[in-house]
Amino acid sequence: MSQTLIESKLDQAAATFRQVVPAGEPFLHRIERGQVFRILDLEGNQAVDTLFYSAGDTEERYDANNTIREQGNIYLTTGTRLLSNEGNPMLTIVADTCGRHDTLGGACSAESNTVRYALDKRHMHACRDSFLMALADYDHGLSKRDLSSNINFFMNVPVTPEGKLTFEDGVSAAGRYVELRAEMDVLVLISNCPQLNNPCNGYNPTPVEVLIWNA
Amino acid sequence: MTEAANNFRPELVLWQENVPAGAHWSGVLRRGVTLRITDVNGGANAAMLLYNWENPVERYNMADTLKGQHTAFLTAGNVCYSDMGRVMCSVTQDTCGWHDTICGVSNAADVRARYGEADYQAYQNDYYRNGFDSLVNELGKYGLGKRDLVSTLNLFSKVTVDDNGGMQYVPGNSDAGAFVDLRFEMDTLVVLSTCQHPLDPAEAYQPRPVDLVAWKSAPVGKDDLCRRHCPENERAFINTERLYASL
């Protein structure tokens, strides 16, 4: 898969929805089939942990393994169809000025911080806490059971031919974005990552903006 | 390598069982029990999921397992992490060398498109099964379901990733008699499907069986291969010990 950067033709002024999501905050929103959804990296090198659920049946959800296996490539970029656990296309990436997004690195959590960094890192804010609080406020029966393997937009997690998994400096920068067209009505759940212990946010978590255009 | 500490000895065996080709299986493996999974004929694939038997919302987590050990596949010395920073099981011995963690499982449409129709009415127990439905079926026995079907392991299968991110299935990864030993560090619900790997290029429906044998593990020493593999594993073992700390 090439890493050609594809720009969008959409005008930000024509977006019907815009919201800045500060670092450390979750975001949960419904996107209708045909709408185009953009995540804009405002200041650069910001990981945006993201899950999608079918709005009509939340048991159908984004499946990282189906998505990478069926396209034969572990990186997400323009042209990638995000597949569900049932094998259906949920969204298609239609523009990408970053070039590579991760879906193997998962979301940080208080507990994984104890393992990865030190036992006393448990009390730092983490993505899975943001996810849990967003689901607790959203009265549709979603819970920790529904936190499956997520996408990390703007994050760079290469796998070597020998099978080593590494976390590299981000390939994103201020003003870069990824844009997705919904192929079904979906719920998007985001944690704008608060991680301070590794370079996924350049050790400085910053805000992102989400924008939506009607079909 | 100190793998001799947890070697198989017939006098320690608790039970053994065969899982036929294309079948699904589940069982509870207690802390302190080792499960050897053997590829009987070569070329097997065993999709596997792990859940905390006391609290199944804690389960095997692909990303935490890979991040903690800086690897995209599993072999001897690695462990399987739960999403709560604990070690569910340790890979104490492995004669295969590479177990896939990133490809997930086939579904009914994949199997129909690839191998054609073979329903129970016409084929009885030789009907064609797929990984997704097999795991959902087995999870249902515990009140679990599609919501709980997270990223699986694919034991005995190998898929590599090139410098551009391209994925390649590597045929012939597992010979007849290859085995992997999983020493359970938590009371764990294990769910298995022996359907073919979704990238298996074989043109025919030809899943393979595995043999299971469970035995009483040797105690986990301070110099344990898996515990000493990396500082992350050491910390995850400490988290696990705290779960089972008692008077």
C-alpha cells in the first residue's frame, strides 16, 4: 500500500458539525450513512483512539483484524474500508494527509500503564478510562465488554519483518487530517489520548477537532 | 533457557482430550495447570480466546500483549496479558516458533465463498464451520457472545508483515506433532476453534485436529523464562500475584 497523501475537496466552512475535543476527553457521536467525518490534528502528533459501532445494532462493531486482513496491510490510509465483526464495510477512508494510522497498538489504560512503565503509574489518566466514562454517560447498554481493538488515528506502530512491534515517533503534524465516509449509520467513540509516558502524543497531548459534512 | 522446569511428565497429567478438525471447544484451566496443545497432523490452526473465570469481562487483550512484549507474534518466553495488566497464561515451551495474533477468524460468508456450501442436512458432522460462528457458539454457553469476541490468537499459524505493512501468510509453519505449552497463571475460561486460518491458501475445506493434555505445572521460580522475559512481564506477574494473594 502506498502512502500517497490524499487531500479532501470539502470546505471546512460547509461542515454541519464542528467540535474541538481536548486531550484527555472522550467524544461519542452518531454519524449517518453518507456523511463524511474528519478528525483534524490541530497541533500535531496526537493519537486519537477510536471505535465504531453500528447505530442500528451495536453488537456489530469495528473489527481491526478483519480490516487489516482483508486489505492485506496493517496500516490504515485512503482507500481502507473499515470492516465490522460481521465483515460489512462500516466506513471508508476517503482522504488522509497523514498517510498511516495504527490499529494494533490498542488503547492505554491505568492497568496497562502499570505493566508498561511502572506499578505506580496506575493513577495517570488513560484512554480506557475515557471510553468507560463516555459509555457510562450514554444510556444504550454499552460497557467495558464493548471495548474491542481500536484504531489509533495519527499513531505510528510499525511491525518489522522479524515480527517486532515498535512505537515510533508520529508521522502526523499540525493541520493533518483523516476523513471517512460512513457506509452505514454508526456511533463513533473517541478518546483523545492523554498518554504522557511514550512518544505517541509527542509527550504533549493536544486538542483535535472533529467535523461532519452531510452527504 | 530454563524451560525444563515445567516439562511434561505423565504422572502429572490431569486430563486429555482430542478436538477434531473444524470443531469448537471450551474449558476452564485453573491457575497452576499447564495445557499442551498439539498439532496432530501438521498445518492446524487453533483460534483461541481467554477470559477470567471469576470475572469474564477481564479477557485476553491483543494490544496489551503485543505492546508489553514489543512483539507481533507469540512463542516461548511470551505471556498472554489480560486487559487488566495481568498474565493469563505463559508460553513455557513451543516447538512451532510463531503463533499469529493479528489476523482474527473467518466468518460464514468467507467459508461459503471459498469452499462452497456444506450444511448439516447433507453432510452431518462434516458440515463446514467458520471461526466466528464457532466461537460465538462456544461463548454462548457462558452467557457471552459477539460483544465478547475480541481479537483472537491463531495458534500454529504464521503471518509476517513487510516494511510497507503488507501481510504474508507463511505456509508450512507447523509440522505434525508441533506443540505449545500454556501455563495458566489465572483461573481462565479457554475457548477454541480448530477452523482453518482465514488466510490459509488451501483451495479445499481441510481443517486439522489438535490434542489437548493438561497437567500440574511446576512452581513458577524467580528465574522463570516468561517472568524474566522483559520488565513488563515481571510487573504483570506482580499484578497477577496480588489477585490471588490470600492468607
